[in-house]
Amino acid sequence: MYTIISGTNRVGSNTLKVAQQYQAILKGKGIDANLLSLENVNVTNRNAVFEAMEKEILMPADYFIFISPEYNGSFPGVLKMLFDNSKIQMAWWNKKALITGVSSGRAGNVRGNDHLAAVLNYLKITVHHNLLPISSIDTLMDAKGNIIEPNTLNVINRQIDEFIAWTNEKAPIETV
């Protein structure tokens, strides 16, 4: 099961719009993916709502796609809180992930992608090599919030195709 995580709690963010577009692209390739938006999720403590989300969305996922904005040269604290308050072994260990950074600036969250990859590796998640930075995101979208710039759509599709192929490879032998 694929789960896309929009890594911010900002309402109406470009990050969520990109995550929704990733979900639509996957659907077009015959893959249904859950979409977890952190907009309305309280990740600061474990409560019944958090535990239900964890059980229904995080734990069953085999593959994660993180869409993360650039916050002060890294990724948002709300995403880190999601990791910190979850049952790490059950939600994250031995899974695979893809990372896309979005930014209105010129770096596309390159540094944040690297930081997020390091945290995911610590959580025993294997991260796909293609950490895609999408720069100047607001100039690549139409009025509805869809990316319409052809080169960006091509690299997104290539990244997703690589990830799908990679997730279909035989998993390495698990070690304890």
C-alpha cells in the first residue's frame, strides 16, 4: 500500500496541492494511494484520533511518498512530531520512501530533503535515491493549483515510475 504524506499543517498549502497531484498521477498509473494531510491532525500527543490514523494509514503502508515544504532550511517540525509520537517500529521500520521537496524559492528544499532522508534512514526506512527538489513552485502551477510546467511534470513522472519499479523489486533479507 502506498501512502502520500503532505508534510505541513498549513491550510491551503502548495505542498498539499502537489501531494494531491502525486495521488492523481499514481491513480493514472493504476495505483491507489492514501493521502495523509497534516492540516487537521494533532501530532503533538498520542490520543485516540492519532492512534486511529496511525493504525489505519501509517501501519498498513509499505511505501511512503513524502511531499515536504522548505521551512527554515529543513522540513517542518510537524512532520518530525508525527515520527516522534508514532509507534516507530510498527509505523516506519523496514519500509520504503520517496521524497519530494517543494519551495517557492530556488532550491526546492534540497537541504530539507537530505535532512528528511537522514531521519527516515534512522527510522529504518530505505529512501529512494531520487530526492526531487521542486523550486519556484508557485510559478509552475495553474490557478487551480496543478503543476502544468511540462519539464516538471516529466521529472515527477520519471521519479514516480522509478519508485514504482523500485518498490516491485524483491526486498532485502531482514536482519535483526
